[in-house]
Amino acid sequence: MAGSDLATDAPSAPDTVKILIAGGFGVGKTTMVGSVSEIVPLRTEEPLTMAGLGVDDLDGIEEKRATTVALDFGRITISRDLVLYLFGTPGQQRFWFMWNDLALGALGAVVLVDVRRPESSFAAIDFFERRGIPFVVGVNGFHGEHPYPAEDIREALALPEHVQVLLCDARERESSRDVLIALIDQLIASAVQA
């Protein structure tokens, strides 16, 4: 039958993988999604207002003018057979309730860390550890600076050896891509071992 031959020759849809980009307030999640996405990212940023005074801790990030209030969304095609959907989480504590919904179906995550404020990423690390969602840590070098080696950051964050710690710059596409590739490589290695 001619129709059945066409169905077998049709290209299959690529596999899609949901990845979360998480971390504390102002660590560069929106920037990372935007730098690596092949589409114009969906952003739900709103300006910081006077209502956030005393609620939002701007120590070390005084120049921040907007914040994600729901999520960021981007897409990157790794190959003809693999597409990543990137979901940037909101960083402010009052929006953390959304993380549970965003995590549904996620195969892995990138936890971004700002070494000026490492404590802002503890909650994200704890979130993924408790749920058994594999993650890598991307240390975002603000202004291109990385004052500490990866092993010092691993020790400061009390991360186990199997969690990769990668120095990156969320503004640079290649750097953000390399962090995502490290996560995908980790997920593939885990799947092969299972």
C-alpha cells in the first residue's frame, strides 16, 4: 500500500528534554536562557518596585532593575534528534511555590551560583537533591571574573563529587551551551548505566 510506505519514510519528531535553569535571585538565569536560546525567549520579567523594598535582598546586585515573576522559556536544538526546552525559574523566595510545577517532567537542571552571594543558591541545590533530579552547578562569572576555582566552590557549597561544578559566563552563548552539554552528557551516562 502506497500510504504505508510514506509513513515509514517520514522524519520522526525529535526527542525533547526539559531542563530547568535555577538558582537564587539575580544569579543570571534569565541571561543564560536568553544567551543560548535559538528562539526569542519568553520572559516574564517585571520592574522591581518600591513594594519589594525590605523583601528583595539587593546586596551585591544593586544594579538589578527587573525580576522574573513566573518563568523564562527558551529552546536549543542539539541535533536533528534532540531539542532542549529550557525553563528558567523565578529566584525570589515568594515565587518558589512555582518550582514544583516547573520541575514536573524535567530530566535535569543547571543551578547557577553567584560567588558574591553563594547562599542564594542553597535552596535550589536542596530542591534538586531532595527530588533526585540530576543537576550541574554553573558558577556565573559576573563581569567575566572567576575569583575562586571550581573545587573551592564545591567545598563551600558542600557538593558531592558526582555534581559537576563548571565556571561559566551566562552572557556568552558558548559558555552557557557548554554547561548544558555537560548536563546532557551526565544524563546520558546515567541512562546508560541504568
